[in-house]
Amino acid sequence: MSRPLATPPADDRLIVALDVDNALQGLAMAERIGDAVSFYKIGLGMLTGGGLALANELKQEHGKRIFLDMKFFDIGATVEKAVRGIAAYDLDFLTVHGDPQVVAAAKQGASGKDLKILAVTILTSNDRADLDANLIVPGDMAEIVTTRATRAFEAGADGVIASPHEAAMIRALPQSAGRLIVTPGVRPSGSDKGDQKRIATPAAAIAAGADHIVVGRPVWQAEDPAAAARAILSELP
């Protein structure tokens, strides 16, 4: 008797953000989604709700890839120590703020591990008015993002987090060769943009040069999260 064929892993270009309250809810959601998704993001909002335990369980017991979105920002020694601790979990992606000294410290902390350090350029919930309020250098948003991406790559970042609006400009940088571009602020056609200001559809983000797209609420708030994830994947080129 022939064995049943194993279910192939889902397209890991889609990363689903488990932006729920705690690890129990996150695990329940991952179980509902099942084989439709192979890559999950666990963010700072779940840190005190068992986020690291959930990351480890999904990775080690369910074979999922894990993006830990902590956006570390501190002095170099502290960042290096924090990243070294995270790297012991054998996860896949970790975010830090894109300041060159922060990126360099994070890479040192991840030394010898497969953990990819992704630098945050400008948060996708920010627009030019937000940058002005934060006393960020004046100028065009896209130019600031690409400059920060260049400096992060030069400091050793394995990739960057950037809006779909800037993905093509970052991909055109010589320094981006072999590096990852991960885009939050992605919304399937017809969905509410929520608190994001610089958004695009999944297909547009991939076409612009993104390697991975991050989608949260349109999946986990859906009546059928697995079907919602599959619908997003069906949009990808």
C-alpha cells in the first residue's frame, strides 16, 4: 500500500502576524490556519503573554518558520546580549531598529546562528507629518528610507523592513543584492487599511521586490483564517 503524500509546505512569502493577546490564542489561531501558512510573526505586543514560548513551540513542534518582531533599540552591548539570547531559540528573523550601530551589535549577537537580522527603516504607520513630529531629518520619505536601508546593509543587516512603497527603490540599491526585503503594510484587495498609512496589495508588494509580505488582521480576524491566507497566496505572482 502506498503512503499518502505529505502536504507540501505553504508558500513562505506570506508571513502571518499573530497579533493576538497571548500565546494560547496564538497557538489556537495557528492550529485553525493549519497547513495554509508556514511562517508566522510574533511581535512585541505578545512579549508578556508568552510570545517567546509560542515562538519556540511553533518552531520546534509544528515546524513553522518564525519572525520575532521585537524592534530592539539600545546601546550596543545591550542589543548584542539580547540578540544572543534570542538566537539560542533557533528562530528565523529578528527585527532591530536600522541605526548602523544597533544593526552591527545585533549581527554580533547572532554570530554563528542562522537568525537573520532585519533592520527597520521607517515604520509603515508613519508618514511625513509623523517624522516632523519626531524631529526626523526633513526630506522625501522614500529617500530617507533608502538611505537608512543602505546604511543598515553596510552595517551587516541581512535585510530590511520597509513599506511596499519603497521596496522597489531598495531593491534597486547595489547593497541590496542577496538581502531580504520584508514588507508590512500589505492589505489584500478590498480590505480595511487599519492604522497603516503606506500600504499595497500582496501582488504589488512582491512585484516591487519584496521577498516576504506580512499580513495580520485580514487573516486572523477572518471568519475562515485558513481560507483568507490561501486567498492572499492566490494573489501572489
